[in-house]
Amino acid sequence: MTLLATPAAALAQEQGRRNRDVFIASGEEDPLSIGDEDVYIDVAPFVEFDAGWSTASRDALIGPGDDQRARIGRGWLFFDYGLGSDVTGLAVVNFSNIDDTPLQYLWIDYQPTDRLTLRFGQQDANFSMQQRMGSRPALFADVAENGTLQAPAAVGVSILYGEIASASRPAWKGTTSTISPFGNGINLSGRATVAPWMQGEDAVHLGLAVAASHDRRLPLSYAGSAGTGIVDASPVKTDDFGPRGRSRSANAEAAATFGRFTLQSEYTVLRADATQRPAATLHGGYLGALFFLTGDHRSYSAATGLFERVDPTTSLAQGGAGAVEVGARVGHLDLGDAEPEAGAQTSVAAIVNWYPTKRFRVTATHVRTSIDRREREGTIGSTLLRASFVY
């Protein structure tokens, strides 16, 4: 697994000190931050409340217990910490699922130079833009179908390296590699991104990642979704690739931000095999576009290769209406090469995002998913309403 190649200074801004600079500039004290500039702990809660409903053209597509009318989608508590000028880290407590996954992430970074970072611990694979961005700045409510083909989180070691070009050629490029030999086999991956064009706050982003998983003790399997997390169903899925399953995958990504417009797309191809079954090639991707109805803009960071959280031009707290954004996404996932009954699915999603302030987000989305699977053809409609708070 890998994480995005990011200079140490950009990492510090991305994963820690989210609020301290604001309070220092204003002369105020951050009540959720203690310590000084080198030794500190910053606390940041992140909570999502979900409600929704679903319909299906056939009863077999959604089981009786698959439709959750309401839930806490995420209840996480972030602890960013620093132990000196070149040692930082992150711990995330999952209080919405404290029994099964008490620690969502736990890592420590050592930054010997401005461009090099070594990361040790439980961390996301940096295999795709939508994975690395996570839920806080995400354009859409849930990841697209190809998320099932992308490298999972693991315990391991990451080597992160990045470089920002001169202002006359404002491109960013970098590569990373990670070895995670602990527990479930060995996982290797690498990712590189570049911003070939930047003009003011507008930018074009390109990325490519590869990954390989070897000697997996746990069975490998891949499944689609009903489009939103409120519906816990897998209308298309493969059997297990095990024992000692292996996989090799590649992911291409392209994104852009132009004024009020934002575009994001990815395509993933994965080759999976095991000792007791034939190999199969699985693939899927998405294309999404959004537009601000208000005079707002989604910022892009060349240092991290990611879109940032929306900060409304005029927030509700300032007497404005906040930022309002509408968009659509088309996604596809094809698992049919694994076995004929695995199937394929295509989805179309529409979304409205309202950001009353930088810390609050309200989302309404509807996803219609077409299923092409032996004895399970049909469509699923899923509607999700989400309220999020991010400190």
C-alpha cells in the first residue's frame, strides 16, 4: 500500500494543525488544541448523520435487513500530534464502531527533509484520489463502485517523496512506495501525480498508481454496492479468491477545477488469481462533475494532489447563504470475468451539497443502479440525506 507523495510541510498542513494557524492569526486560543508549535495535540471530531430509503425492481436485489433508515455514518475523533519539529502523527478513534474498529488509523511520521517523509502504522493505501481525500472534502457522498478494486488500508511503512516545481511551471510530481509485511501477506504499491496546468485557483490533475498483493491469507473477494452507504447490499459480487490469493492492479485518475466547475474521474483494472481457481480481470470507474450555484470555488492543492474542503465565500455565520453545489456522477463495475454470475452494474447519481460554513455540510443524493447479473437483473434506487460536522 502507499500514500500520496507529499512534502513534509504539506503533510503538516494536511493532517495536522488544521485550526491552530487560524487562531494564532486572530489572537484567539483554540479550545481543542494544546501545546506549542512543535509539541502539541489537536483534537477534531468528525460526525456524519445519515437517513434515507431505497427501492428495487426485484425483491431479490435488496434483503429485508439491508435498508438502514437512519444511522451514524461516521463518528470519528482525530488526534493530530507533534513530538518535535520533524515528528508528527495521527490517531483516529472510531467511536461509532468502538467494539469492532476502535482505532481507524494510527501512524507516526518522521520527516528528515522537507521533501521526504517516512510513515509507520495503520494507514490508508494511497492508490486513488477518492480514497486519499476521504469523506471530509469528498465531492460525492460515497466512493464510486471501483472502490472495491482499490488497495485497502493496512499496517506498514510508507516512503513519501514530493517536489513542487517553480512558479513559472506550477506542476507537482512525486512517487511513493510502501511495504506492509505485517499480518495479511505483503502489499506493495506506488503512485505518482502531476498538475500539468495551473492558473490562479484553476488546475488540471493527473495521476497513476499500481499495486500488488501477494500471499494473502484472508480470502480475496470483490463486490458492488447499491450506491449509498444507507443500503448494505452487494448486488454484484465475486466468490473468494483463496487460499493465498494474489492481485495486481492499476488506477488512472484525472481531475480539474475551473471556476465554479469541478471534474473528477478514475478507472481501475485489477487482475486477481489464487492457487485453486483461474485468474480474472475486473475493472470499473467513474466520471463526476459538479457546479457551484453560488460564487464559490473548490480549491486544489498541488502539494498534496487533492481537492480541499469547501470554505464558503459567505458563510451562514457571516450573514450569507453558504455554498451550494449540484452535480452528477456515472459509475460502472464489471466483475463478470470472475464467474458468469458475478455480474456488472452501472449507476447514475445526482447530488446537492450545501456548505453553510466550513465545518458543516448537508448532502442530498439519489443513485439509480442498473444490475446485470444472472437471476438478479433489475434496478435499485437509493436516496440519502446526510448532515456532517467537521471541526
